[in-house]
Amino acid sequence: MSDDKPYWMLLYEYVPDIVERRAPYRDAHLALIRRWKESGRLELAGALGDPPYGGALVFRVDDPGEVDEFTAEDPYVANGLVTTRRVEPWKVV
């Protein structure tokens, strides 16, 4: 992967009871993250807060539309665990 690709940060906000509701979807969510990481398009990912109130994922792709491809596959999104999401360019210094 080229070092000149821009970074994009995907920010999720979760439902208040995410810890209880994520169990049936967690393995598939983590497998999706691993698959994107292995492909070189996802740099890192993790929950925000303890207990989590959201998530942050950093992608390195030319087109932010690729991040939309990720969210379209994410079982957390498909099953209503993500209340809002946004993609922001991230300038690493």
C-alpha cells in the first residue's frame, strides 16, 4: 500500500445498552475489522469510553466512499447498534 493515501476516521455513536446488545454481532463485527486490516485499508479500530459509548476506526484509502463500503457490511450498523456515524479526513502530523 502506498504511503501517500489519505487517512479517514470513521466515528460511531452507539446505543446506550451496546454492551448487552452487541453479543450476537460482535464476532462478525471483529471479523470484518480483521479482514479490512489484513487488506491494508484499515489502520486501527477501537471503542471509545468504558463502558463504550462509541467507536473510532482509521482507514487509509484514496476514496472515503470505501469507508461507506465498510459500514454497509458492519453488523453493528445493520442491526441498529450505531445511532450516528460520520467520516472525517484525518491529518496525521
